[in-house]
Amino acid sequence: MRPAGQRCRPSGVKLKLDLHEIYNRGDDIDRALRAVIDEAVEKKVRLVEIIPGKGSGQLKKRVLRFLDQKEIKALYDRVEKDSRNFGRIFVHFRYK
């Protein structure tokens, strides 16, 4: 079950999570991030696009801190900050 306000949808071979609606609800943000990472692993999706938005950059920092946790980091291959769009982060997964 998804937390209220979370928009996560399959988009081809990737999942997309838009955090605009829950930007000020810390627990919901962490739950939404965990849910999309777990879904990617479960469905063997190779790319997750996370959209924290441009704003002040605080939400993007929070997302990057979440992704840097040891137990989360073990689930994905690498994180890419979109060089053309400051408000977008890509999380790449690799499966054997």
C-alpha cells in the first residue's frame, strides 16, 4: 500500500517517484522512497527516477542522504544526478 500523496508509476523499464505533493512530510517521504526502492528490487527494474523538484535543494539533499544509508545503498548500483535538470535523480540497479 502506498502512502497518501505518493505518485509512483511504471514508465517503460523504469519507475518514477514524484515527491512534490509530500515535500513537507518527512515520514511520508522516507516511506515513499523505501517503497519505490523495494518495488524496483522486487520487479527487477533497472532505473528509478526520483523527482524532488528544484526548490531550495533541501528535499534533494534529504533524498541523497536516504540513498546513502548502508542498507539502502546495498540495494542499488549507482545514483546519478541529472546534469540538465537539478530537480531529478536517477537510481540505477544491476541484477545478475
